Amino acid sequence: MLGKLFFEFLPIIYRCKLVTELKFVNIFKHNVKREYGTSSALYAAANSMSLVDEELREIFKFKDTKISNWIIENKARAFCVKYTVSNKDNRQRILRTLASQYAVQHNAVCQVAKKLICTEFLLQSENERQIIIYEKTLKDVLTPAYHWLFIIIGRLQHGVKFLVDLRTDILELMSEVKDANENVIIQQLNHTLRDLFLLWFSVGFLHMERITWESACDILQKVSDYEVIHPMRNWLDLKRRVGPYRRCYIFMHPSMPREPIVVLHTALCDIIPDSVKGIEEAETRILGGTKKCLTFLEEDKSKIKAAIFYSIASTQKGLQGIELGNYLIKRVANEITTEFPAVQQLSSLSPIPNFKSWLLDKLKQDIAFIFTTQEHRIAKDILQTEENELLILKKILSTSLWTKDKQLAEFLKEPLLRACAWYLYKEKRRGYALNTVANFHLRNGAVMWRINWMADPSPHGVANSCGIMINYRYFLEDCEKNSRNYIEYFVINATEDIINLAVQAEKLRIAL
């Protein structure tokens, strides 16, 4: 019965999709004609675009032929060069052409599906070989033509890096496209590349490398450039971060040589610090106040009790959605606990991006979301203004100057920590933590361990999260269980202190 229904409705479904896609192609062609008109400069741009179309046709006509791969790869290489030197508008036109003209051909799918279903119903098990042939054919026609092109490009030198950058452009195009039908077509292009990257960037293909001051200059430069959480001040700062009592590890891929894919900075401490400054203070305690230059061989292993992951960066936007950072953390954790047997405490010291934006939005909705009635009165006394308190608070929080005002900073501590606990523990998206950093560490099996006030009072830290940071604690023996509970059942494992703060914030909402 189900097979019969599938047989009847499948052609209708695909005809609808085909009409939608053809409609998009016609609209696109019309827009090109309207955009270029008869202007000579614009006509040249249109002509250049038609040359790219011709190049694509030249490449795809070799699909399913026995022509030498040398010829196909040379044409693919020429296409990559043409795309790379194009401006943003032309690149987006190329992506739209790929997405619309070289996607799944719905008519072909319908025809093969009909043959397959007829064979199943009429012949059943008598002609299993024919069924298998139709199933293979169906699989082929369900694979878009550009999948074949991506495979060819992936074989070229620097081809994988080209495709990673190409996906960066696709993600940007998706964010700009307003038409829902067009967005679906671009999304299919994105999903095809993402699925390839899931195979190509399997952790088994990645190489972990430790970075020291003796590492190649170009790699050191990239490690510095990719650090956005705690930007490098100068080369001396970089030298310290890859020197004794620090560890810096990267993931590299054989198809992207000399290009760090993920960078993880780790500090070796005596305790779990509650601030960026606390990392430096731990190093001073271990050294006994001396500032002499050490080598790695002179590190006092007996004093190193904690490893702190204070910065992790995925460097390639085109690999968005490909989980690599969690594997690097696990590899580094094993590496460090092997090198330093006394290390029993593993934790991050993490930023809380977008907390301030969320906070200001809640204040705009109702100031009682954040402040109790008594705190609201105290705020009025401290601000001493007749103006709207919300406008004043927004103005104050827009810079980092308020952190220098001891009275104001002390007053804001309790309500902001309470709000931050709610944001991290209660604010959800599809059942998971709304904050991306929280979601990352919780998926890894970490515990929300401690929220730290004024942990990063730098302008960058205050702009992102009012200077607040959080420790996500890794108990290796519980990570797998915590990860499964979070991913499968949306359970956030947090300490009692954080849960109590979130409960206090919840009471304010109930009172409204």
C-alpha cells in the first residue's frame, strides 16, 4: 500500500520541485539581462560570465566519459583560477549557476524511480539483479553533477583549500539570499560540500602538531593571526604563549599543508584560575617569583596540577559544522596528563560571546528581568539621573569604563552574574544551550563549573560579556556520560552554585 502511494505521488513532488527550480533559473536570467542592459562595461562583465558558463559546460561534458583525467583536471584548474580572481558579484553568479544548472535533475529521478517501483511490484524477487541496477542508477541521478566537479577539484594541489574557501562564499551567499526557493537550492550546494568535508576531514586524517618558538615562522604567524579571544600584543607575547608552562597544539590536514585548522592554547597551572590574570599569577607562583628564562626541560612537573584550555579557534569558516575542536581537546588532554601525571584538573577558561547583546535585549524588554525591585532603587541612587535608567545603563555598558567605577561594578556584580547563569543554563535553541561556546563544551561532556566576575576586564572581554568568563570543567571519567545526556536528552550538567543563580533569576521572571 505504501509503495503504491509512493509511486503515485513521487512524480507530482518532483514536478513541483522542478517547476520551482526552473522558475528560479528564469528569474536569474531575467535579472542578469536587466542588470547589464546595453552598457559596454556591464556587457563586458556579462560576457565574462558567459565565458565562465562555457567553461563549466566544457568541464561537465566530460562527465561519464572515458577521457583522460589530465584533461579534466586542467580544465577544473582553469575554472578554479577564474573563480579565485573574480570579484564577489561574479563569484556569487558562478555559485548560483552551479546550484541551479548542475543540481539534481528531477525528471531523471522520476523516470528511474518509476522503473524501480514497477520492477519491484511486477517482478519482485524474480529479477533482483535488475532492481539493484535501477537502485544504483537512482543513486547516481540523486547525486548532483557539481558533486563530481568537487571530487575533481579535491584532487588538485591546493584543491581542498579552494573548496573550503568556496564553502565560505556559499555560507555568505546563503546569509544574503532572501528568496526561500533560491535559498533551498543554495543550501543543497552547501550540504553537498559539507558531506564531502565530513569524510575528508575525519579525525583519522588530521595530524596534531605542537607549536613552540622553534616552529616555522609562517605557522607562528598564522597562530598569532587566528587568535581572536585574547589577541596577541606582540612577538614577545606569542613567545610566552608557546613557551614553558604553556602548550599550543594545532590540527593540520595533509591536503592543506602549513595551514592550521584548529588551534588550542593551554596553560599549565597549580590551580584552576578564575581570570586571565589568574593564569599569569599561577605561573608566578610556580616560578617562586623569579623571572628567569626557562626551557621546557626545567618545568617543575610536581607543581603543575591543572591544565587550562584558555583559547580554541577553528580557523576555516568553510569547515563550519565539522566537529574538530572537541577531538583536539581530547587529544591534548591525553597528551598533557601523560606528560604531567600530577595533573588531575582539566578546565577551560571560556568567554561568553553575545552575553552583553542578550543582556541589553532583556533590559529593553523589561528592566525587572535583570534587577530586583530593591536593586532597581539602588541603581537609581547610583546613577543619580532623571533620564531613563535603561538608556543610561545601555550607555554605561557600551564601553569598558564602568569597570573602573568600584561602586558601580560592585553593584552590578550580583544581578549580572545571576543573569549570566540564566543565559548559560536556561536559554536554549532546539533544546541545546543558546551560547555557542557553552554548546561546544557541553557536547564534549564538560560541566558548567564556575562563573567568574571580571575575569577578562579588557575592552574586548567587556564588550562581549561584561568581563565575565566561565570555567567548563572536564572530568575525563564522566565526559562520555555527560556528552550523551546532553546530546540525546538535552541535560546540562552544572554545579549547584550555577543552578542556584539561575533559580534566583527565574524567580524574577515568575514575579513579572
